[in-house]
Amino acid sequence: MQSTLSRCVTEELQYRQDFLFIPVLVGAGAALWFSLASPPSDVVLLVSGLCIIPIAIITRHRQNALSFVLATLALLLLGMLLANWETRRVGTTVLDSAVTTTIIGKVERREVDAKGYWRYTIALTSTSGPSLTRLPNRISVLSRSREQPIAVGAGITGKARLSPPSGPALPGLNDFAFSAYFDGIGATGFFYSAPKALPTQAETTDEAGWLEAAGSGLYALRSAIAERIRSVIGGDAGAFAASIITDERRAISSETMEALRVSGLAHIVAISGLNMALASGIFFVGMRMVFSLFPGFSQRYPVKKIAAFAALLMTFAYYLISGFAVSAERAWLMMSIMLAAVLVNRPSISLRNVALAAIVIIAVSPHEIMGPSFQMSFAATLALVAAYSFWSRWRGNRERLFIARPPLWMVASSKASAVIGGVVITSLIGGVSTAIYSIEHFHRITTYGLAANLAAMPVMSIIVMPSALIAMLLMPFGLDAPFLKLMGYGMAMVIDIANTVSSWGGDATIGRQHSWFLGVSTIGFLLLTLLRTHLALLGLPLILAGLVLVPLEQNRAKPDLLIYEDGVLVAFRTDQFVVTTKRQAKGFVFDQWARAVPLPDTHVAPVMVDDDKAGEREDTASPTPRRPAVLTDQQKQEARDKMILAFERTNGFSCQKNVWCAGRHESGVKVAVISNTALTGTACDLADIVVTSRFVPFSNCRSGALLISATTLRKTGSLELWLNEAGAPVAAARAAMQDVARPWSIHRAYDWRSKTSDGAMPSHIETMLAARP
């Protein structure tokens, strides 16, 4: 046993498989730094790095336990240092609270959605009415006007409603403020009316520098290409076609996107290894075919390397117009390394190339490792390359068994399996390898993804990508329309395949996973794919252990009360149905709840009591929220009487629009959701739990009821509560925000009135959160 283990370790080191774990450990260090509520201080990190990293470099050739431990610690520290440095380098100023103001800035990007609305990414220069003291550098604002869009690089102004990027919809879900922080987006919102263009000042480009000017030019070119494709092809097929070239996805209708997700074809929308490999491969093969028409030239010059260099330039051009998404960045790096390997006569497809691409991305943008795009794209690539390497070794060993030429039947079967089996195996490996991350991030898994990919991949390979490549080459000459049309036909076929497969069902909702699921499963997956000896089998028990956690987590008690961080959307959950304060069970937040908890399919809408004029002035769901109306004593008494009646209804909400909602859970706990601060005291007297979307001057109810105000929700984020009984309503609770001290969440502790930060929670909230489910 000892000799076998030693032999395997020696073989792994002989083939330098240890190099493949460099991005793994650096990435793990970055992920650890981002996950900690309170990471080590800069001084501790820097001193630790200066002490350990040099020693690890000196002892790197000593193959003993000490050098292994030092190398591991050094790489983990390096990842943490890179994450710390990136966070400080980005330094995004995030808006602390929602505000209506007039903005002035410059359009950096723009993208149209399926409704014809334009979303602008704006470099903010100033605001007025009011003027913000903490001005975000960059904002993302939606214009619902269908007027002529404002050009990239032009000035823009208009009255807008701005809000901080939202946090997780529930504990453990995606934190949009995290990704917005590293994208430089400090606020999101919408224009009240069509924005107006401002003349661009001549000195702007000089001050910004050539890099910003080049970036604006690239985004303007990207937008123009996307508009050209959409205008020629039209419909969802045109929007789909534009997405695989420029990565502009918003124009695809929600119905088509859902069909692509359910069928397992959503990966086509992103510019990933598939798109980049097809484009580069077709261009590379096409160049070699052209050279073959000139035998004299082909015999005199290294045409394979010339074609590889030309494909390298084409791949870089593709990346420039792709919007710089992490999937496109990873695909470009991979293809560039593969093509560069051809130039220097090295193997083009290898795990080392994947590791090099991962090292570059982690070094430049460590935060990407936390997102599903990085994890899923690298998981698929790693699994495919590892499978190819294993198959190459197996084929080499098999062919060595034959001294003479292999029999004809073996040659024929090998060619047939390469054509037919290649597509099947590739789709199967890609789907299985990304299943872990689909479950973790999207809480769903597609069961018919293999069938959809088998039908769609030939269309993408034979019709779509060749047509797209030729169209892009001919677009500067205005000769692209016929090939764009052909590309559109292929895109329409893929959409039909997605609609057909999605109609079969097969989209299984899994729910949130155990906190150990992702880590344990990923370690097992990495061992299985990165090691070449029998040691790789050590990954199988870890993957199985991760899968065992799935049913265990599903059998845990589900929360009874869900509260979104805006204090408006609140839901009771039972095993048979879900009751919300919204009339319709739809929307981005509710969809996340439905998949993560998961929620029952049956939705019970609130009973709307007769509305009066008191609530018409305040509509927190409308695009123009206003201050609460002032209620008379009579109106307060009427609201009190209606709430008393509402509490007599079990497992249901009764609501007066934009004023209050009230309901009683089957446990007897009474919950009031208040939108008018004048009724907060009344709700405290009647309910066990009071949720208000407004700021109130007190932290808890004098009656002893639990008060969850806007101030509280800013610090906790969304909440999920396990209810007990009236009098002691909360048995356990969890908050989406564990700490607001990190740079992407510290704006939640800032008070613009006093211009101070206070992240401390009220004592009763800390007590509530201390009771773990």
C-alpha cells in the first residue's frame, strides 16, 4: 500500500501535476478572503506573506512535508493578498440609500432589452436636487422611453431614481452588491422620463486618456454590431445572434431565456469556450484550406503557424467586441494559449493551458472565482480537457498493442466514434461537470440537457458559427446581410429546439445546499480531473459525500416567514401553499425564493380591502414613490379595525394598498407589514411581528412586539424566520447579511443625515439571530 502510494505520488510529481494546483490554492485563498466576515488586517496579511512566501520559494524543490505545507500556505496567502489588493484598487463608492435626483454624466455602455428599453452605464460627474455628498463613480440606469438612444461617449442628463445595489434575496443566495462593487457600479435605478443628450466637451477625451477613449470606441463598435445583427435578423433569433457575438443578452425575451435555461442551452448565450473554439477553429481550418490552393507557397512557408497567428489575431478581435465577460476572457485566454502552443510546436490541448488561463484571471480579477460564470466555465473546460487527456493516453496504450497496422474495422469504428460519439461525450461531460455549480448557484438541474445539446450543437457548428464568422469579416464592406440571415435561421432552429425540450419539463428544483456542499464537491471534482494516477479516485468519495448532503439539506425544516430587504415583500410558507403581500407570484426576488427554499407551487394572493385616499399618495412599488400620507384619527381607527379583522384570517394576508398588510400564521403569530409610519404604533399594539419599509425613530415596540424596520433591514438584509407561537414568535432566524463591514456592504451602515457609520444592530435583533435553525 505504501509503495503504491509513493509510486503514484512520484508519477504525479514527475509529470508536474503539482503545477495544476497553483490556481486552485491561489483561488481558494481569494475565496476565503472574500467569504470571511472579518478578514485579517492588511498588516497581518502583508507580514505573513513576506515571511512565508520567500521561504516557500527557497524550499520549493525539496519534496518533503514541510515544503508542501509552506507552498500551500504561501499560495493561500497570495490569493488573499490578491483579493485584498483588488478590493482596495477598485474602491467603488456605493450609494447608501435610495434617492431621487437629477444626474449628469457620460454614457459608457448601453444595451437594449426585449421591451425596447435602454439600460445605460453612466460615468457620473454630478447630481443636483439634491446633490449627493458620496457620489458613485458609475451607475446603471434604465430608460423606459423608446426614443432614439443616446450614443456611447455622449453626455447624458435626466431625473432618476437611484438605489444601492440589492443584497441577497435570502441567506446564502447571490449578493448583487458584491458583483456590482467589482464592476464599479455604485447605484442602479431608472429615469422618470426620457434622458437628454448633452454635448461632449472636447477636453473630456484628453483628460480621460487614450485607454478610456479606446474603451468608449470599443463599446460603441460593440453596440453598433449588435444593432446591425438585430436589425437584419430580427426577433429573438436576432437578439440571440447578437448575444453570441457581442454578449448583449438583455434583448432576448424572458420566455426564450427561460426555455434555454430549462433545456440546458443557456450556456450558448454566453461567449464561452464553445463559441470561441468554433470561431477560432473555423478560421484556422479555413486559412489552411485557402493556403492549400497555393501548393508552392504552402511548401515554402509554415502555413500552419501563419494560420495559427491569424486565428490568434481574430480571437483577440472577438474578445474585444465581446464585452470582457469572464467566460469570454477565459475562452480567449485558453484559445490564445492553444494557438500560441502551435506557434512553438507544443501540445495545444492540455491541463497546463487551462491552469495558465486560470492563473491569469485570478491574478487580474480574483473576485471572479466567487461567481457561477468562472466556476461553470472552468469546470466544463477542465472536465473536457481531462477527459481528452485520459482518452489520448488510453488510445496510445491501446495502439501500442498492435505491432502491425490496426485492422480496418478498428480504423472505421474509431472514425465513426470520433464523429458521433464526440458530440455525445462532449455534451455529457459538459453537463455533468457543471451540475454541481448549477445546483449551488441556481438551485436547479436540467434533466434533458443532453438531448437538447445533441440537437443544437450540430446547428451551431455547421450553420451558426461559420455564417457568423463570414458575416463579421464582410460587415465592414456591407456584404454581411445574406450570411446574417443564414445565421438567423440557425438561431431560430436552436430556439425551436429549446422550446421543444423545455416543453418536456425536466427542470428539477433542488433548493439551497448545505454550506459544505460546494467546497466538498469541488475538492472531489478537482482531484478527479487534475490527477492522472489512481490518486484521482480519491475525488469520487468526496463527490458522493457532496451529493449525500443534497437530500439531507432538503429534509431540514423550512422557514415559515420570509422578509425581503425592502420591507415590502413578505411571505408565509406552509407545506401546501405560499402567502405573500403581492397579488401575483412573480418577479425576480420571488423566483429566487421559489427555487431556493423551495416554495410550493400554490400561491395565495392577499385579500384587498377597500382602498381609501390615504394610500394613493404612497406606492412603494410604483416608479414614483412618495412620502406617506398624513392620516387623520378617524383613518387610523378604521385601519385598526380592519387589521383586527385581518388577524382573524389564518394563513392569509389582507392588505390596504400602499398602507398596510396583516395576516396570521397557522402557529398563531400575527404579522403586520406597514407602509405608512403613522400606523406603526397601531401595528405594534395588535401584532407579534411588525415589518415596516420606513425609517422609524425607535428600534422596538413598547408593547413587546418584534419590530423589523427599514433601519434594521439595511443591516440584516433579507430575513427568514422560523415561527414558534404568539408571545414568543421567533424560534430561529437567519439574516442574509452576516456583517456590513466589508467594502461592498459598508454603505448599509452609513447614515447620510449624521454622515456617520454605525453597523451595530439592536439588541433584540441580535438575540433573534442568535437562535440558529
